Amino acid sequence: MMTDIGDSIPDIALARPDGSSVSAADYAGKAWVLYFYPKDDTSGCTREAQEFSAQLADFEGAGVSVLGVSKDPPKKHQKFIEKYGLTVPLASDAEADGLAEAMGVWVEKSMYGKKYMGMDRSTFLIGKDGKVVRIWRKVKVPGHVDEVLAAAQAL
């Protein structure tokens, strides 16, 4: 299944680094950004998290929350947050049938001819009605957060 514009986000619980959980229901009546990234502490993922953290106040000023999601466990997220002073909220989608699979961002990838399953760097802008209003797939990090912020401010 591939999530498309107009779809609702599945209400699947994800683990936060502090031991609590978060799901789409927590954002009911609010606009939010849900971004999926491959792995903590890699160059592109670190830059993306740093840029979302740097602009988090601007998103919040536009009335839009942000949540970053990867398959990394909560403890690894906590180390990633502490190492880089991140302020963007992160959650872990470690379940085999989790949110990434439900939204179609857990995909077959290929590197050096070897096929494997991995996270497609993707971002979803969700409106106050809980429906997807904009999607970015196969994201290239440079300039991405600025583009998402502009779209969020235009809601």
C-alpha cells in the first residue's frame, strides 16, 4: 500500500525515546509533518534532523508539529538526540507491520547490486483534518526542510 494525498495516517503506536508512545491520534485536530528517514547518526539523516530542529520554532509558529520516524530503537534515538542536541521529536517504528509498511515507505532498495529492505526518505504534511495534503518521496536533504516549512506555512 502507498499512502496518497487525501489519505488518513494509520493510527499505529510508535515508541518515543522517553518510553512513551505516539500515534496519529495524538495529532487529532492539528496540522503536522511526519518524516521518515533511514538511520540515526548517518550524514543525510543527521543533517535532516538538525535542519528540522533548527526550524522547529518556525513550524510551531505556523501551528504545525513535526515527528521524525526511523526503524532505530528508542535508545539509539536518545543517543542521536543527545549527540547532536536535536529538538525535533523522534519515534521508533520497529514493528514488522508498522507505520512505515502501512504507508509504503519501507521499500526494497539496492546498493552495489545487493537488494535489501530500507526506509524511503519521505515526508508527509498532514492537515488538521488528519488527511495528507502534500507528499515528498525519495527526498534529497538539501533545501528539503525549507520546502516543507513553506508548504506548512501555506496551510
